[in-house]
Amino acid sequence: MQPFMKAMAVGLFATILFIYLVTNSSVETTEEPGNEFFLKSADATPTTLSGPVSYSAAVKAAAPAVVNINTEKVITVRGHPFFSDPVFKQLFGNVLVDGSVVRKRVENSLGSGVIINPQGYVLTNNHVIQGADAIQVSLKDGRTSTAKVIGTDPETDIALLKIDLEQLPAVSIGDSEQLEIGDVVLAIGNPFGVGQTVTMGIVSATGRSQLGINTFENFIQTDAAINPGNSGGALVDAYGRLIGINTAIFSRSGGSQGIGFAIPSNMAKDIMGQLIKHGHAVRGWLGFEGHALTPKLAESLQLETTEGIIITAIVRNSPAHKVGLEPGDVIIGIDNNKVVNSHDALAVITGKEPGEKVSLLIKRDGRQYSVTATTIARPAKAISEIK
């Protein structure tokens, strides 16, 4: 009996030990095909969300400063000369101009804008208010005000308005240079006139240019839904800081297709300062027209790369003409920096204040030389310097 009792004691001890280990272990058992069971550590780090589950704080911070803009434009419609007959004039009583019947109608349009500071400055797009005879701004809190145009810059599609109301909300302005592809952004505006609306997306690209939308392009591209009426509204980051002014969409149907463009806040802020100071944007100008080099053109000019700009036209008595530049010259450097593309070259030249000097490295007939030109103010109807 003693060996039997000993065996029972060992078996009982083993059973108790097994039950203790199973009930107090920090592992879980999970069935897996082909195995009776396998062990998976229970303290493995679970997958968690890397972003917030709500952007309501960002919307609450920015939305009060986003306004609806209603414009009225009086359109004069000249009727058919047939209606200038005295009988018809007596019947319809229309006003005659140059012997033709003239009718007037009011055309309304909608857009959006952003209050930049408590003094009442409102940023929007130039195309939202262009040609308007009356502009009315409506705030989210229900207040309305007529707006005065401080200045416009059609070449960047920026316009600055001013409203006269007290205790105005103002948006915080972020640094658009810090944006990265993949950052979450929110578009706030008044699409289709339905009322203030928020859409979410990410930054799809930065520095988009050569789209043929504006003369000066440096767009933020986003897939946040931007529709007609959103123009001039705010593109904000996940913290509610303004990082762009919604401007345009790429669409075959007229609605959002996931490709929208916004003017970076840094560019808009710079233009706003000039509009406040001068009423218009002030840019440097040299007076030449240039084109980016294509591989075939570079080959014909015996150039090793396509980096540079070929001059195709010179304005007589312009700064470029006075320093001896000629059509066919290739600009390969500006201010000791290599010219990589036409967009960067245009930005450098127009970024100069009138009266500033700019150094150009030129290649002509296989030889290099440098000239220094002094910029003047870019004329309102200047030729497009670089294409």
C-alpha cells in the first residue's frame, strides 16, 4: 500500500500544481489548425488609434471665423434692335441706350471667406467677389455686414475685404511650410449655399504648380471635399489652424472628385500684408518672357541638362533689355542658386522688392557670363515672365 499511497500523493500534487498554473497564468490558449493548442502572450501591445476619434475641437476653434459671402452684380443685357421700335418702347417702357433696348438684372453668387483678425479683415478668393456691385458677409453667429474691398490680386486669386462689426472671431494662422503629405486637413465653407459645412481629408501633395489656374501657383492639394461655394473658405489642420484658402477643384462633373487645391496660408498672409499696405500686390519684374527647357530644346542648344530657362522675348527698355539680355539666352542661375525649374525662378524674381538687384548667370553660344539687373514694379498687365 505504501508505494500506492506514494503514487497517489505524487499524482495529487501534480494535479494541484497544474490547476494552479492554469488559473494563475498570464497566457491564453487559442486553437490553431494542425496543433492541439498554442500559447499567445497576453501582454502583447494591442493596436491603438494613432489619431483622435473626433475633430470637433478643431472645428469649434476655426468655424466661427469662416463666413459666407453673397455678392450681387448688375448685368446689363442689350436687347434686339427690333425692340427699339416706338410701339414696343411704349408697351414695355425699357430704357434705350444707343438705340437698343437695355434690360438690367441682378446676378447673385455665393462663396466663403475667413476672418483673419478682430479688426474685420476677411480673406477670400478674387474670383468670388470679382466685378461685384455689392458684397454681404454672413457670420456663423447670424450677424451680417456689408463688406468693403481693401485690395485684390488676380494673379494669386486672393482678395481682402473688411467688415465693420465688434467682437469678431478670428482664425489662428498656421505655418503652411510645415505641412506634410498625409496630414489631416478640414475644409470649412458654404458649398452649394446649403450652409456651413465641414469635410475631412488629407494633404495629397504640396507645391502644385503649372496647373493653369493662376499666374502664381504653389497649391496645397487635398482630397477633402471642396465644392462650388467652398471657394475662399478655410483649409485648417487637425488643431483648427488655418493652413490654406480653398480655391479650386479638378472636376469633370462640377462636383468634388477628390482633387482640390488651396492657396497656402503663408502665401495668403504675404499677399494680405501687401494689399493692406498698397491696395495691390507689389512684385519685382525684369521684363522678359522665358520658357522651361525641354530635352529636345536642350539638345539643340548643346546643353547637358534641362535645368534653366530660355529667354524668348524681351520688353524694350525693361531691366532685362538694359543689361543686354537677348532672346535665346539661357538663364542657368539666379542669385548664385541653380535654376532647377521655371516655377522657382519666377518665385525668386517676383519675390524681389522693386529696386532690388538680382544676379543672373547666363549661357550664350556655349559661354557663361553673369549680369546684375535691378527689378522694377511688375506692371498690372505684364507679360507672363516665365512659362
